[in-house]
Amino acid sequence: MILRCLVTFVALTMTIPLFAGDWQNWRGPAFNGSSDETNLPEEFSKTENVAWSVDLPGVGSCTPIVSGDHVFLTSTDKDNDALLVLAMDRKNGQTLWQHKVGEKIRKDTRSTFAAPSPTTDGKTVVYFFGSGEMVACNFKGEKQWEKNLGPFAFGWTFSTSPVIFEGTLYMQILQRGEGASVILGMDPATGKEKFRHVRPTQANAESQESFNTPMPFEFNGRKELLVAGGDYLSGHDLETGEELWQWGTWNPKHIGHWRLVPSPVAGGGVVLACAPKRDPIYAIKAGGREKLTDDAIAWTSKETRALSSDVPTPACYDGDFFVLSDVRKYLSRVDPKTGKVKWTTVTPGRKKYEASPLAADGKIYLINFDGEVAIINAEDGKVKRVIPMETEPIDGYVRSSIIASHGQLYIRTTNKLFCIGKPSN
């Protein structure tokens, strides 16, 4: 019997609440890319075992989220050069409402502003765009508040997703400039700031930039917010944003091109920090205080070429980490306590996999730039199926992660959103 990462959390006294069936933020109910869903589909196509599919108004890398009978996501409208927020009916895919919240869909050719994923507490849904636009709506589609968090100082398009946890909306902005990097805590219902914590850095140039998402975490009764970027990993108080601890010896020469994309992920008593490009992964012992030395390193992957990640965030499931290397084209299952690699498999196909993995129901679901879904057996790493899901690709690559909710899979390609599985009642 496969034990879900939830079991590991209980063993570690990690009591982050789960919402049965819902996927309310980018990395899911446990903030680690895993789900305790069972009987998820593995036999499907663009036309088979599809509960519904809908055409999207434009491209975007936002991962959809699900709360109750609502599916929320962002999109671009290329014809009108606009940014859109949408809500769909989970049972049939019908658009319940959509709003235009901004103009100009991109600043570079590699991505659009519709990359960050929304978040919800079941009452308010908060959307964010890389242009700085943030808007909150109730489930009827009525706007509750909106603001712009920019301007930003990034070389590429900002893509951090907001997170709601225990009544607070968290957002990190780690960018270039003295005193410009901050962690924000806000009221989801009003947008009013609860705190604004400046996060200093000694990093240089692009290394000051982080494109990942902060992650709530609890270990031995202490709750905190994990933040990675600016050449270090840190844990922060959930009420004030104040730093509880930091570790950062992975870039001693302060190389200036170490922008960070993978988010931190925790499990097995450690927190993973994925160094950029083709550099190693570091496992830092949880529960530390103040400035940590290298004694806090449980293990690194310096001797394991397959174990690295430049873009995807690893998943934690069944007591282990599942690390997807986009640059080396491997998926590996790793023991969190020792760093031992239990298996490694080559990712199928020729295209890159930058979307973060979904781990659920004994399987790892991946999707590559071409919209090919790879289903991997979590137990032994064998590829079970590769399923092409792109229909008529349009501008851009598929980067949206697959999610599991209410017994179904949600797969976003460049032009469609698929709900895979039996239709909902």
C-alpha cells in the first residue's frame, strides 16, 4: 500500500490543513506537488476519457486551481493584447465569469505575464500577473480589491505565485536593487498589508532575482514560510515576516547569473534548495535558527549528475522526493534523509519538461513543451504511458503543471484546458 506524503507530514508533526478534493494553490493541498487522490485516470487522450475540454482565449503558463465547484485560472487574449482572469464550472467547464484586468501580455518572447497561478481560501480567489496586477474576486466574480505591486526590476518576466495560508495572503518579490526585495503578508479579503518585510541580499546582478513561490511549512510545532532566492534559503515568521533562519553557502563567489526558479520543498526533516543551471541540490536540516553553517546540510547531490533542477520544483510523495531535471532530462526518486537515489529514469521524448511534477495515486504525471503527458510508475520509475495532448499548438510552450482534484486530472496546453476522468455529478 502506497503511503501518501500526508503520512510523512503526520510523522513530522507537520499539520498543514488539507482540503479534501480541492487544489487551492499552485503546488496543491500540502504545498509539495502531491495529492492523496486515488483512482486517477491513466488511460486517456485528447478525445477519450475526457469529462470536458474548453478552448482558452490565449496562451499562459498559469496552473489552474480548483475549489469546490470552481476552476480558476488566468489567460492572455492575444487578439486584444489583454490579461484575463477566469472562473469555470468544475462540472462542465462552462465559463462562469471572466474579467479583463490589464493590457500588454508580455515583456519578452519566452513567456507571458499570465504565468503565476491563482490561490484561494475557499471564499476569495486572488490572481496575480507578472506585470504586477493583482486582483481578488469572490466566487460570484465580484471584484473585492485590486492593486499593482510593480514596477519590478527583473531581467525576465516575473512569475511568482501568491499563496494563502491560515488567513494570510503571502507574496514574495525578490528582485534587483538595494532594499527592493520584500515579503508581503496581506488580508485576502481586503488586500490590506499585514506586514512588509525587507529581505536583504549580498547577491549580484541576476542572482538577486527569484521567480519561485514561497511555501508554508511546519516542523516540530513551528510554522514558517520558506523563501529561496538572492543566494540563500530562509524561513520566516508567518505573522511578521521576520527571518527565523537562513542558509546560503552555495554561491560563495557571488556569481551573478544565478537567478532562481525552483521553489523550496520540504519533507523527511529537510528542506530542498535547488541551485540553478546544472548545479546541485542541497538538503538543509529543518528546525534551525538564525544563520546556519554547512553543518546544517544533510546532503547534497554534487556526486549525482542526474539530480539537479533549473526550473521544475520537486514533489514530495510517499515519503520521498521526486526530482525532475529539465536540463539533464531525468526523473529521480530520492530518500530525503540520505539523498540516496532509489531510481532514475530518462524523461521520454525530445522536448524539455519545465512544468513541475504531480505525484498522486502511485504515479508521477509530467508534461513537456509539446504537451506530451508522461505517466511514470512512482514505485519503480518505469514509463507507463506517453500521451500527446496538444491539439493545434499556438504561440509558446506548455509549462502549466498537471493537477489532481476530485478524482480528475486538469491538463492545460497552449490552447485548451482538459478535465480528464469521469464526469462530475
